[in-house]
Amino acid sequence: MATNESVPLRVFSLNCWGLRYISKNREERMVMLGDKLSRENHDIVLLQELWSETDFLYLKKTLSSTHLHSYHFKSGVIGSGLAVFSRYRILDVFFYRFSVNGYPYMIHHGDWFGGKAVGMVQMKINGLMAHVYVTHLHAEYCRERDVYLPHRVVQAWELQQFIRHTSRGADLVIVGGDFNTHPQDLGCRLVRAYTGLRDSYSETDAFDGCEDGLTLIAKNPYISAKELGPFEKGIRIDYILFKGSKCVGVKCESLSITQGSCPGSAIPLSDHEALNAQLLLLPTDPNSQKGEPESSEENTGKLAELVDLLTEARTEVKVGVHGAERQRHRAARTGAMGVALLLLELAMAAVPWLVPGSSAAATQPFPRGSFCLLGALCFCLLLLAALLWLFHSDELKALRSADDHMRLAAASLLEQLRARTPTPTTHAADEDGPANQDAGSTSKED
């Protein structure tokens, strides 16, 4: 660090729910958000679902005196909705769109059109290289029958890969966003176990917010009981995660989460609650060996945990693979039906020509309107089948690719685990000792 003093760092994260023409009170809420951010003067602001370019430009103008640097990640049809505002200069950016993002024909959900992704910005904070990530995973619309679970697991897997591979050499890592996963869900556990990131809620010294850190709560007027399902009070799906390095230690001094409507207003900032984490960057000596090194048992336990997580993740991904195969077969059957109807229409068109000595117009037994309607139906069926077959083929390859990555990672972890686990033969040899060497050699000859 540039100095030996600790440095406070305020991080703000919010899912803005900023879909034009659909989100309620969007313009009014953006004004409230701009006033709040300019007044509270956070160091880093991470926003999701900021889909409107107009809203981003408004916030950029409003925060021009407090947050000089900003970046809006663009993706998909309506945009990724990810944006970063910072007091520190943004040196570089990197963006990755997840390989699976739901289904385009599920228009009422719309996740596919948003192009869910993760964005990274690099910045220098007091001489430290900080990698800051903002992300948004696929939503969970029905917990009892979650057809998007394989997609969300793959997104979590790709998220942790992106963070691990791009944060090498970073002094400080901060991740914020809407994971759409509960803390105990597979996706959240996968990200935290692989990256070593710490949850600001579980690590904070002081907490101010709803019980259990809920970020989608029943008292929010934009939330209905149907959205929460069996969780009557609410759920926690928004996170601020962090990790230091040998150059800097990170501590979460406090975490506050809004609780519905803002003070002085009848409406809240969003349907999600905003997170405000007060981090403290602590200088460390890279040459000093603070803390006790992890024991062999602890390392072995972590490896075993990762193997179990990968096994669970591969199971969910394989469910998605089977589902994609079924959908592709269904698209092929739809295409076969279209071809059959096309052949039927050709046979109908050939009937007049099979009657000898008569003109085609005089002997045409089928109305022209029905003929054209059948032709349009054939064209629509063939086009729909082709598009679905292509989409689900792409989905199938993405899921299989993720499964292959997980299989390789699991094989590597198992190899490390076997290397750390002593074999029974080794124990037996140790117990025999010098006195039993002759007996051992005799048994080998036998």
C-alpha cells in the first residue's frame, strides 16, 4: 500500500429493476437513486438491471461531481444492465457473457434478451490493484420446479472461472451483484468455495437490516407473496463479496441493507434492497508470515468439499443436458411434421395433372385459400423447427462443454486428494519396522 494506514472503502450494490415501460415508478426511482448516491458519496457503486441507456446517462450526469468514472456494460438485445460508478479511475474493463442464458421463447421472463453476464473493472486504490466485478445470474421463477437451475449452475461455474483467471495478480477483489441464489444453494457455494471470497454479511462486525440479511423482502410494495413462495419474510439473493491478498488485508466493518420504502418517500429504490458495505483495507507485510499455515487435514477437507460440489454441479448440468436433448428431438419432430404437410400440399397440387385430358384450372378440387393457408402453415412449422433445433443444439454444446470442464477439474482435485491421503500399504510398511523386514520379503516372494 502507498501508506501504512488503513483505508476505508464504501461499496454500494443494487438491482435497480430498470426495465422501461414495465418497471413501476422507474423514472422517479432513478431520481431517488441519484440523490442518494450523490449524497452518501460511496467509493464504488455496482448496479444491475440498469437496462435503459437514458437512465445510465442520467446517473452519470448526476454523479459527475462525486463519481467521475463510470462504465456501462452492453450485451444482448436490451443490454446486460450492469454498470459501475467509481471515485477511482477505471484503468481497464473486461466482459464475459454467460454461455447459457435461458430461452428466447420464454418472452415473459426475458432473461435471454438481457444477456446475463459478468463485468470487471480494474482500478488503483491507494496504490493497490483492485479488480471489481459486477454480475447478474438467471432468475429463479419457481423453486419447486426450477427449469433454469442447470443454466444458473453453469453461470455460477463460469463466474468463478472468470474471477479466478482474471484476478491473478490483483491485490483486492470485490464482487457485487444479484446472484439469484440463496446462500446455501449450489451456485453460491460453488463461487465462494472455488474463489475463496468472503461474504460481507457473515463477516461484518456490525449489521443493520432485515433478519438474515434478506434482500428481497415481503414489506417491499413491489414484491408479491407469490414471488417469495415458501419464504414468507423474504430471501437473500444479493451479495457483496471480497477478498484480500498477501499485500492487503480486508475487513468488513459494517453492512447495512435497506428495508423497503426510503425515508421521506412512499416507494423504495427498487424491488430489491440496496447493500452498503463499509470495508477496511489493512496494510500487511508481504514478507511476514502471519497466521498459522493450514494443516494437511484442512487442505484435504477443502479438496473433498470441492469434489462434492463438482459432483453435485455435474448432476444438475446433466439434467440440463437431457432436457436440451429432449427439446431438440421435439424440434426435429416438429420439422418432420412440417415436411409431411409440405409433401401433402405437393400431392394436392399434383392431382389435376394426374387427370388425363383436362386442364389444371378446371379440375382443381381444392380451394385456393385453403391451399395458401396450408402452405403458410408448412413454412411456419419448418422455420420454427429449424430455429428451435439450432438454439437447443447451441444450448446442448454449452452444457456439455461445462460438464467437460467440471469433469477435468474433478479429476485434478481427486488426484490431489489421493496424493494427500496415505495408502493402507504405506501404513502397513511403517508398522512392520526393521524387525519384520524378512517376513515382508518372504511374503513378496510368495
